[in-house]
Amino acid sequence: MEYLVDSRKLAKAFKALSNPNRLQIYSELIQRRADSVESKQLHHCGITDFINSLNVGAPTISHHIKELVNADLIRVERQGKFVNCFLNEAMCKQLESFFNHSSKD
């Protein structure tokens, strides 16, 4: 199945990922997804995971998470006082389609 590529959505995603911290957050979620395929566990990261791995404050992480959500790259779910981040699989498919199509040219 081929996914249609939306240039505006991709441009917004690339702009969000141009920040090194946001790229790191997104990369960690992709890694969790890869790891979860083997362990069959739900792939997500909590905001505290990013605070610890990036060694930046909660307000900064919250800002980056908001930018990734606005770019449709991730979604968040609140579970009590915890916030978990998940990849937006539809946007992952868009990105994969873009890069697979670009590599064929």
C-alpha cells in the first residue's frame, strides 16, 4: 500500500525535527518502537525519560513535545500525573514513503 505524501505536513515535520533535542526525542521513540517489536511491549516514552536522557529541564522538554505534537510526529496520553509520548504511525508512514520514493530517483 502506497501512502500519499503531503508536502505541507512533511515540511512542518522536517522543521520540527531540525532542532537537535526534538530529533533526539523522536529518535528515542523510534528506537522504543524497534525494541518493542522484539519484546511485544507497548512503545512509548514518558516525559521524565526525555528529561533524564537529554539532561534538560521539564519546561524545555514540554516545549519540544508540544512542537512534535503540533507537527503530527507524536501524540501524548495523560495517565494520571504522567504523560506518555507515542509515535504518530501515520506520519511515520508519510516519512517512510517520502524517503523510499526519494531513494528511487
